[in-house]
Amino acid sequence: MSILNVKVADVEQVTDVVKHFTLVQENGEPLPHFSGGSHVVVSMNINGRIHRNPYSLMGSTANTDSYHISVRKQENSRGGSVFMHEQVKPGSRLQITYPVNLFAISKMGRRHILIAGGIGITPFMSQIADLNRLGYDYELHYAYRSPENAAFREQLEAMCGNRVHFYVESEGGRLDIPDLLSHQPLGTHVYICGPDPMVKALHINARELGWPENHVHSEEFTAPPIGDEFKVQLKQSGVELVVPGDMSMLEAMEEAGIDAPFLCRGGACGRCEQQVLECDGVIMHNDHYLSDAEKASGNSIMPCVSRAKCSRLVLDF
């Protein structure tokens, strides 16, 4: 995958756990154009091991002088968010992928309902810029734990005016998803990014209320979980490798020199899907792409976030 060499132009502490990074191209040229909802994958060398994490682009899509991403410092980080918070400063050099959009606004929608939970607000920052520019009808519903977690509230109020609604958990605020979905005109599209229970609740309620499946859009990047070490055999490549407990299968493949496909690295896009030929244990699916039936069949795995509890896994790659 093609990469861009960028320099960190500015770092802003947005909340106690969120930092905002401004990136410019190292050679001074404009960055590639992107659309609202796009993300890039940031490469980080952490103690000699390359970590790659996806982050949503937040700035105006009309501005290619710089890219903007925000990173929440995760309590159970494998190192990426801690590295960004503690090691990356103005002047730091990073490598990123070209923008990819798996969470685009549907131009066929009559109305657009945006729902964000916590750091899930980030992809909507660029989407709102597009919606304002195009003059589309939209609302933003933003839920977060407490006032000190209100990342970008003032900016959102300026961008959205009376189109934005805030729900602060510590003040008793509660977003009623069924009520919100049940009062929308035909042709409305809904978009959600936030914690897994919130995303699942929206999909369940939308299904029960009869929303067309292609009118419901979600984005949720999952971090690869820590697990037991296991062996993987790549049948076509003739390579056998060990996946350590603190490394994803995709990372282990890359470290072994395998050029494995990926786009999101968060279990959302399906690009890295691999066919499973053998497994002498249990596949532990952590993606948001495969259906429940596909997961139960054990025929496919997403090596970016999923792993196996076994001694040997054979892939058709």
C-alpha cells in the first residue's frame, strides 16, 4: 500500500485523554484529497516493532494543506495510543496510508442522522464539513460521559448550530435511539460511530423498526486483543509463522515479510479476509464484517483483529 511521509505540525491536548494532531506532508506539497468519513492508517515504530492504527480524518475536506486526527489514550493499549500521546511531538515524522473511505455519506439520502459516542465523534467532523457544503439536511446526536469528556463541543456548536444535540451521562442525559429512529421520514440514513454496545443497539433497533439495511451505516475500529500464542501456516506462500500473544496475525504476517492486504486494520472492511483450511482449535472472531453464520462456519478469518485458540491454523494464502 502506498504511503505518505508526514510531519507533525501541532499537537493539542483536547481532554485529559484525547490529543489532536495536525499533520503536513514532509515535502511541503498538498496532501491527497479525501471525502468526509475517510481514515488513514498511521505506522509507529515501537521498540523495533511496527504498529499500524487507523484514525479518522477530521478536518475540512476542502483543505489539503494538512490532515487532522485525534487519538484517545486507551486504558488497555497495546502501545499505539500511548506512543501517540507520549512520544509524538511537533516535528515528529510519521508514515500514513492514503485516505480510504468506508463510512461515506450517502448522496441518495433525503436526511442524515449522525450518532456519536465518545471518541466516535471524530469521523463526523469531516462529514459535517461535507454536509454543510452540500446543503444537506442533517442532525448530530453526540453522547459522552461527563463535561470533561466533551471533545470538540464548542467547534461542533459553531459548525452545526441547532442541528447538534448533546447527551451528558453524568448529568442524566440519555440518547433514546428507538425514539430517534421512529420519528424520521422515509429516505433518512443513519450513521453511528461509538462503543460496541451502542452500535449494536442501533442495528437491532433499526432492524426492529423496519429500516432498510442499506440506510444504516456504522464504523467501529476494533483493536486487536491480546491472546495466546499460536502457529499459522500460509499454504500458498509456503510460510509458517508464530503469532505472539501481544501481536495480531496481520502484524505477524507483515513481520515475516508477507505483503498481506488491508484497508482498515480494525475488523470493519473485509479486505484482509483469509480462507481457513484447517484449525485444530477455536477461531476467536473479533471483526464487525463477517455475519454470525460466517463466523460459525469457521471458513474465514480477519487476521487484523481475530486470532485462534489453537496450536495450528492453516490459511489459503
